[in-house]
Amino acid sequence: MASLEKPRLAVTMGDPAGIGPEVAVRSALALADSAEVAVYGAPDILNHAAKLVGVGDIASASFSVQATSGLEFDEAWVGTPNPECGRSALSAVDTAVEDALAGKVDAVVTAPMCKESVNLAGIEFSGHTEYIAGLCGVAPAEIAMRQSAGKLRIAFVTTHIPLRDVAKSVAAERIAYVAELLAKSIREEGVDAPLLAVAGLNPHAGEGGFMGREDVDVVARAVEGLRRGGMNVEGPIPSDTLFVSETLERFDGVVAMYHDQGHIPFKMLAFDRGVNSTLGLPIIRTSPDHGVAFSLAWGKGEVNMGSMLAAMELAASKSRRRGLEMAR
């Protein structure tokens, strides 16, 4: 069970050729007073990251290291996709999730990985979200992606599919399921009766059916069903007005119909502090809302720590609240 004071976080190192090891080490150091952090990965890589940030070596750091591979640092692959890096990064995820499922840690925070690197290693990999769901024995239909930054929380009905497939993939049952997952995640953050907004699918939420029937026949039906079930929810709301700050302030969470509908405004509003969470898992899993940033890796440029630190803080907060619930 999570310690109410210092939850146990498993932080994966991410792709060794990118900024993952640096952001993992820097954030682990910054959070040492409020969480017990173990960074999962290759000790030699993490030693180099510790030296980069001025710690000296991992033996003297305020976090622990869980060795998951023996990959050694090589400047030749810095900033480029590499199968050995992909394999090493994935092994850290495997072990961290295994430990979370076994109750050895309270949450998993994943530093960014390069999909190409993993696939070059001969391992089919479309992203952390789907991969971790598989490790947890959860079907893809049972999970949802959530982006958050403080009160700004967006969950997605569909994510990585072509726009031409979105309309036929948006079903009332799926909208309701994602809304319920989002509401549950917000309640876990201490908001007892969250108010949700459901975005319309078509421009102007379909103009009463004159610009597509989906908002009338599917989205509105889902919203009405949620209301009958006791949820505080409004919609469908045209997305071009929903993401205006004055409107967003009214809501505790937003259900977006497709990837760019939610991601574009979210990243414009909160790119440097956004957190990606996976809803529907039996474990707490968060990650920063950015990629491997090969162009900044290993001292090539200044790395912004805001998103990774926010991901760790959210994981710690959720772990503490879960610990409180279990202690009751």
C-alpha cells in the first residue's frame, strides 16, 4: 500500500538516445523529499545522466536504481533511432509494470520512448498506452487516453486513427464509457461531483443535424444517458467555443471525440506542463506530454522539466489518495 507521506514511484528511463534519462534523473532528484523514487533502466546510462546533471553518479543520488538492462552508453547512437536503445527502454517498462502489478511500487511514470527504435528491434510497438494495457491484461477497448494540466483534463473517445474513420468509430456506448472513466479519475483527485463537457463531433455540433447527424443521433444520446445515470455533464458543445478559456473554466473535464480535437488546444494551453495518463488500468500510469526530443539529447540543448515533473507529481498525488482510501 502506498505510504501516505512518500509513495513509491517507478520511473522508466525512456529511450537512452533521447532526453528520457536526463528528465528521469532530474525529476527524481527534484521529488526526493516527497516520494520514494526508483529509476528503472540501464545503470551505465543512468550514471551518465547523473553526471550530466551534476550529481556525480547514481550511487550518491537521492533516488534508487532498478537495473533492467546492461546497455552501456555510446555517443554513436545519441539522437538517432537504435534497436538496442529500443530494446533497453522497453525492458524498463516491462519490469516497472510487473512491479506495480505486484504491489512493489505505487505508480509507474514512463519517460518518452521512440516507437521506431522498438520496432527496429523486431518488437511490434505502437506506444506505451497500448503496450502497458497488454501487460496488464486489459483490452484496448477498456482504456482511454487522458491529457491533463491542473483543472484542464481531456479524455479521448478515439485517438490514433485516420480522420476518415472517426465518425464511424464514435459510438454512444464508447462516449459514455470514456466519460465515466474521466469522471472516476477526477473524483480520485478530490472533486466529488465533477462537471464534464462533451465536445461535438461536427462543426457547430452538427447545426441540429444539418451538418451531420452524429451529434444528434450519437453524442446527444450518450449525454442524455449519462445524465439519467446521475452524471453532471453538458453537450454536445461545439469545440471551437468549448476550448475558449472562459468556457473551459466551468468544467472539470472534457470528453473529446478525436485526437487533434483535444490535443491541439491542450498543447497550445499547457504544452510545458501537460501529463498523459492511461485510464482503465489496474495501476496508476502517467507520462510527460512530449517525445524523445533527439535534438536536445545529452547536452545538445536546454531540456524543459515541467511536463515530466508534473507527471511524477500527479502519480504521487494519486498514490497518496489511493493509500488514504485503502486505509479507511
